[in-house]
Amino acid sequence: MMMMRAFFSYLFFLLFHFGCFTSSSHHHHHHHHPTKKRTLFSYLKRLFSSSSASHIPPPPPSIPSPSSSTRSLRLNPPLIAPLHDTDTARVDIHPCTVCGEIFQTPAFLHHHQSSKHGVSDLVDGENIVRIIFKTGWPAKTPAIHRILKIHNTPRVLARFEDHRERVRSAGTKSSRCAADGNELLRFYCTTFICSLDSAICNQQFCGACAIIRCGFSQKLDGIPTLPTGWKAHAAVPDDVEEEFGFMNVKRAMLVCRVIAGRVGTLSHDHEIDSLVGPADDELLVFSPRAILPCFVIVYTV
């Protein structure tokens, strides 16, 4: 009986202490552990927030507004930077209208067209050019071997038209200047030493190719142009082919459009564009931009 009482007393003691432990543990769980959990969570949150923020690159200064598309560009910058104006200029293309070859600058295209496609055999209008050239010859009849059409580049044509506009604006008192700049058809005789095919040569003493490629040279006393093929032919010495036969020099006639503008008779007049020469029918043009060669006639007399 004493043993039973002692057992129940021990059991009651154990239950009492177990209940206190449970209550103490439960009380500790509700009052202390959540604080530890919140402290740990706050620390982890601060740790990951600072870590991720340190890996986000700062927004570039050139991106302006805070729109949604801008924010996406800030967080995900493109791998390839956008092209600037200078980059765009470098990738411009200038195709040749004859052969289709591509060039990066207008200067390269101009050199290609004037060198490779400067002239071609004239098909349409050959009879008209032939008649114009043969008109005015007194006794000698020229033998025409080839008539070539000059393919002036867009830059040369623009330069010619710009000069016309300048003459028109300056010569408003003359109705002819105001209309077309007083444009005339004139002849200019020169020589050449190449085959004068579609590809223009770069030889120093080939006068026809030099004019087709670069235009007329500036001359202080003016560039002489004549009204007929015969007069232009007579302006070059008759023995030029014989004298320079060792260079295979041949004669060529250029048929040109000329903007005469205001024609004067005195060389000291600064308000004129061209001057009547000593032979009365010779017209001296002071600006190379005023002369546009259109046809090349290869001939012999």
C-alpha cells in the first residue's frame, strides 16, 4: 500500500514537471522564437537585397525618360550599341547605274563612272551629230571614224546646272541669260593617244580622256570654243599628228554645250561670263563649269 502511494506520488511529480516543461516550451515558442525568426528573415532580406542591387549596373546617362521601355533597356542593355551618325555615313552605298558596282562615297563612284563608263558608241542621233560636224567645211571633207557619246556623271551635270543658275540670276537684264543662261553649241578640238574606248585612260598627254574625266582646265585667258568643226579643227596645227606620230597622237573633236552668259568684248569687264576672241567667232569662256562636253568625234582629214 505504501508502495502504491509512493508510485502515484512519483507519477504525479513527473506529470507536474512535464506539464511545466511543456508550458514553458510553448511559452518560449510564442514569445521568443518569432523574434529570432523575424530577425533572421530581416537579415537575409537585407543581405540579398544589397547583393542583387550591387550587381545591377547603373543606368547609362544617355538614356533619358523613365518609361517602361527605358527601364527594360536599363536592366537589359543591348549587346550591340546603336549606330551613331558617323557609323551610318560609313555604311551608305552608292551603286553604279551602268554595271551595278557598289561604292562607299560619291567621290569613288564619280571616279569609277568617269573612268570605266566615260564614253560609248553613239547609236541614236549619230546622223544629226555627223551633219552638224560636217557643216561649214570649205574644201576638205573629214572622214569620221567613230562618234562617241560622253556619259557625264551626276556631279558634273549638277555643277553645269548650278553654273547656269548663277548666270541666270546675275544676268536678269538679258532675256537670253534669264531663259537658259545663253546656252550655245560649240566645238573644241583636242588630241588623244589611247584607243578611246569605254574605259578612259590616265595617260598624261591624252587630252580627250583628261577632259572627259576631270573637265576643262582653268585658263587665265579663257577656254576657246568655236562655232563650227572646221574652225575648231583649224585652231590646232595641221602637222600635230605627224609631229607627234611617235606617241600615236590622233585628233578628236568635242561637241560641247556652253553657257556663254553675258558676252563682253573687253577683258577688264568684271560683269561678263565670256569674251569674244580675236577671230570674232571665237568665244573665250572663263569658267570650266560653263562647258559640258557631250560627244567625241574621231576623224581624219
